[in-house]
Amino acid sequence: MNKLDIVGLGEVVVDWVAELPYYPKPDEKVDALNESYFPGGVTANYLVAVSRLGGSCGFIGAVGDDIYGDFLINDFERENIDTYLTFKIKDKATPVNFIIIIKGEKSIIQSPHMQTTKISVSDLDESYIGSAKVLHTTIIHPKVTEKAIEIAKEFDVRVSVDLESQIAQRGWKDLKNVLLNADVLIPNKDGAKVITNTDSPEKAAMILVKKGIPIVIITLGKEGVLITTKKFQKKIPAYYVANIIDTTGAGDCFNGAYSYGYWIREWDIEKACRYANAAAALKIQKLGARTGMPTQSELLQFLNEFDVNWDL
């Protein structure tokens, strides 16, 4: 068992993607412009972003005992992601999400199997988590997440949390034990506003930092990201690209590239966010959550071309 930079606890799914000219009315048929299927899942996408940039990582979670499960595990192996704690659960189905793309913007229908095809607390391995630099999670399965974070804290492993709006709807009371143990929280703007019951990312971030979370980075889509700590609050703008094909996985790509820059390369927060914004800008130019996620050389080429102040 190798010592890894980052281990991710959460979900891996198959994404069935249909690109449409417009959203159909009830009882209307519309011809898709494109239809494909891809490996996906928020945590899994994040790890692919880290791995392509050169970080070592492993996935903690489950797939079903079916051909989709084989497809996802094989893809992990192609992406150099460790599967020591990736389990095939007998008599369970691999989650399949349905994604609709209209003019580059996504809508996602999540599989119910994301809640039922999962590992148990007893599947966790202390030495696997404890030897990593960072544990990253989405809190999709609360009890397993809480135990994994308990292990991480015992071994001084940093904790990174991605908070999306459907998880944030569980409320602060149910999530605070995880969120207050985060070394960095990276919610999307809807997740941040829901968990704090506020109407702006700026207010939400200040509330979360005051509660005790050291770093809050809110992803804002085409507006970039908002960094908030006790010392400062600053927006880092996105890189403009004209050819937006699919925003699916853009946040996951940002999170992975940020983690690589901040935790592995040990850059400052702002530099890591600029690097991650560039990664997301490359991702959204291709269909599929992971298709456009860049390698290190592709990302540096982009930065050297589009950011005159970039300097490794």
C-alpha cells in the first residue's frame, strides 16, 4: 500500500450526457445534438484532476457489482488512481446520473443508488487515511464521513470539504461536526448560501469563517472564486474562454487543481486559485466531466499564454 498525497471519500458514477438545443416542453420530443456516457462523480472527478496534474491519490467508496462498476474501476486504473479502498458491493447497482446540457450549462438528475451503493464505517482503513496529506470529501454519506475525518484528525491529515447545495440542505445542525473540522471548505455559491441562510457569497463566507473554518473558497462559476479567511476576502476572476461546451465537472476540476497547488506544491491561496481557475477554463471546453481536465503541461501552456503574471 503506497503513501498517497490525497485520498477522496465520496461518489463515483456513470454520467449519461445529452446535449440539447433547448429544454423540451411536457410531452414534447426533442432531437439531441449529442449523446455520450462518461465516468463521473464529484469525488472521483476531483481525484482525476489531481492525478492528471501529477498528484498521487486514491478513491474510498463503492460501485455496484455490474458492468458499470467494472467500467469505473478500469477508468480509475487508467487515471492512476489507487483503488485499494474502492469496493464492489454485491447485489447493488452502480449509480448512473443523467445530465442535460443546453448551451454549455448543465442540469443533473442524480441516481438514487448514490445513497444505497456505499461502504460502511468498518471498511475504512486507518493507515490508508492516516498516511495521506489530505482527506477530501463531499459528505454524501455522513456517518462514514465523520469516522474518516476522526481518523484524519488523529493522524494530523488535512481535511478538505466540497459542499454542494443538495448536501447543504441538510442544514448546519446536521453538518457542523464535519464542517468545523475542515481545514478548507470549498462550497459552490448555492451551497454556501443554503448552509448559512444568506443571500450572497460574501456574507455566507464571512459567517462560515466566523464559525471557525480557517479557509472558505466559494466557487462562482464564470465569475471565478471568492477566497475568505480571518485576514482577508478577495475574489479571483475566472479566465474568459469563448468556447464553453460543458460546465459539468468544472467545480470538481477547480477543487482538484487547487488542492494540488495548495497542499502538494504548497503555493499560497491566491496562486493556487489562479492555477485552479485556469484548469476549470480548460475543462469547460470539452463535453464530459473529465474529458477536458488538463495535464500539467497543458495547464502551464494555458497560463503562460493567458496570464502574463503567471510565474512558477
